[in-house]
Amino acid sequence: MKQWYETLFENYGQKYDQEVFVQGTLGECDFLENEINFNKSIRILDVGCGTGRHSIELSKRGYQVTGIDLSETLLERAREKAKILDLKIDFLHHDARDLPFENQFDLAIMMCEGGFPLMETDEMNYEILRNVAKSIREDGKFIFTTLNGLFPLYHSIEAFCGAGKLEGSATYRNNNFDLMTFRDHNITEIEDDNGKMISLDCNERYYVPSEITWLLKSLGFQAIEFFGAKLGAFSRNDQLTTGDFEMLVIASKAK
């Protein structure tokens, strides 16, 4: 039986590229470049690359990027876009819980959740982090965004998701945040690339910084920092607050 996140991305590549939450690519890549000191010699792994927006933008800027995703449909869209731009990017079909890489990358990125924390159990989410950790070198860096568990303690997830909605974009309703599991259960509705309306019972895991810190330290990361993740405007000046829907995590294996 397919999980909701597998069904969601079966035929959603073009519509996905129009969603409001994917419109910050340029600014986010500006931040990533700065974090790696504009070093074009490094190898970058884009986990849960989707339609390749970060991989493609970084490749345009001269970086060597490998993108992986669970959805072959999104990968096909990514390959099409890269081909139009004459970019040579490896877009590979892999499950982030079982990656074949070991000490191959200098930087791993996982933007807009990128699989984590969509998995149905905490153990599966941990496997994503573990596989990313083994994929990067001993002096490697891991930059990702994830859902901020502090946010739903003070704000309505449903109201937040509805506030920036554009016509024709995904909708989220019947949100129910479980304080025991820190999972938000909701009905997600999208119109796929064929114009078909799809309704899915979804649930996503929200994390607090102390949990992420413990998980990453168990995987060998030494320096772990948290910031508020502002769409298209990541900054080390944005201290994480209860008003941030997503958190930006920057982790390094070296101190």
C-alpha cells in the first residue's frame, strides 16, 4: 500500500513548481553559497530534490550536484528542466532511508522537508538523517529545513497554511495536532497535472530543536545551529522563534 506522500507526488510535478512554498529558490541558494564560501570544488547532495529547483539553480552557478528523490515523476520533471538548460545533473531514484553513498559529499541539503519529516514513524525519519550522515565526509556539512514543533503550540497550522494560499494550490483542512506524538494530521487536497482533484489523509512530524540536536549528535555531528526559515530569505540573523513555521538547521561534523 502506498503512503500518502508517494501518492501525492505521482502526477504533481508541474503544479508543484507553482506552489507558493517553492518560490524562494534563488534566495535560498544565495544563502547556501555563502555557507560553503562559494567553493565550486565541493560535491553537493540534494536529498528529496523534487523537481530539482535547488539542484538546477546551484548547477547553473557552477556547482556539482546530485539530486535524489523517491518520486520518479518529480525526477522526470527535474531532468526535463535540466535538459532545457543544458545542465548535466545526476537525478537519481533513491529512497532517502536507504542511500548507496558513503563519505562522498561535502554538503548535503534537504530543503522544504525533502522527505524528512514525512515518514510514518520516528524511526524512519531517523533513517533519513542516518543515511545523509553517512553520505557526507568527516568534515561535511548538512543544511536542512524541517517543521518547527514550537509553532503549533502557539499558532493554528490550518490558519497559517490557508493564509498564503493561491488559487489552484494545495489546501489543508481538518488539521489536528497531537501533543503526544507532535504529528499534525490533516486532509491535503491538490489538483494534479491532469486537473484531477486528489484528497489525502496526511500526517507530518514536527520537531523541537532539542530533539534534532540529540538525533544529529548521535550521528556524529558536533556543531548544530538553528534559525528561523524565512521563505527565500534564509539568514543567520533570524533567531528561531515560536512564530517560525519551519526551522533552518545547520549541522557540521567538525566543531
